[in-house]
Amino acid sequence: MTRIIAGAAGGTSLAAVPGSLTRPTTDRVKEALFSRLDAFNVIADARVLDLYAGSGALGVESGSRGALSVDLVESDAKASGVCQRNADLINGVLGRKAVTVHRSRVEPFLDRAEENAAWDLVFLDPPYPLEEAGLSAVLQKLAAHLGPGAVVVVERSSRSPEPGWPDGMTRFAEKKYGETRLWFAEPFVPDAIAAEDLAEAAEAGADTERPVAPGA
């Protein structure tokens, strides 16, 4: 039984997708992931996108912790139904429609996104059968819809290779948890701008393993 770990709905149990259709993120990995995201200060008031959402657990966790809006994208009928149940739960706790479910494949969803649509925090936990070329193509589409200072989290098997990052995105961290590996990426920042911002952060005494992007 998975649950919301913290925030407005902390401790609340979530509906799960029956059978082996999805591979839910364990509470241990989710707790470690959100601890790191809290350190990056990217959740509060963020526009969140949860691709291949499964039960929507990562997206609704973000909603509980103060995200401005959350889009859950899931193509399977049963899984999207579970997403809706969990979205209704968190929306009820928050007293507003923070979480929206989109029953769609990921690629068409990104193709349909408005040109100025941008997200600040994106989760991708694609099914293992998705080949690396397919994942790279999704990341390429996503790169055009990232806000300044956005964080992209890709969850894969620890045996999978590093994702192929598009020109508009760069990896800044990765972490292995047993059979799971998390990759963290952000919009690409030209070296001159990144160096200037890092110098300012050092003067301010910032302590973070993540490069500071404009607008972060």
C-alpha cells in the first residue's frame, strides 16, 4: 500500500493499479527523491508534469507538498482511472483542482501542448519495454516545455544506460537505490551564464550540488 508521505495529505493511503501493469515507485525511493527535491526548492508553487503516471503517486505527492498544478499523463484505462481517484483525493484535501488527469500517450500529449506551455518539475517513469531511442525522443519533445530552473527526474532500472539527453537538457545528478536509478536533469545553460550564476551563488553561501539556472 503506497501513501502520501508529507504535506497537506501526508499519511493518506493511495489507490494502486491492480496487477503488474505498472511498476510503482517504492515509498523508500519516493521519500529519498522528495527529500532531494525539497533541497532543490523546486516543489512549492511548481507546475508539475507526471508522464507515464501509473497511479499518479509522484504527481499527487507534489500536490500535497505545495505544487501549484499537477498534470498526470497515463494512457491505460485502468491506470488512468486510478490516477483520477488519487487526483480526486488530493483535490478534496486541498479544496481546489490542483491535479488534472490526461488519458493520453505521452508523445501525443507533448505534441498537443501549447507552444508556451512550460513545467517546472517533470517525472518520467517509462515502462522498461520502452527502448532508449523512444525515451530520447520523448525527452527531445519535453525540452521545449521546461521552465527556467526546471528539474526533470527519470526513473529507470539500475541496469539501464543513462538516457540520451537532448541538446536542450543536461544531466546534473544521478542516484542508485537498489534496482532503481534516478537521473536528474535541467534545461541546458550556456557555460558563461552558468559560471556567472554559480559565482553569485558561492558569494551568497549557497550549498547545493545542483547548478543554479537563471530564474531558479
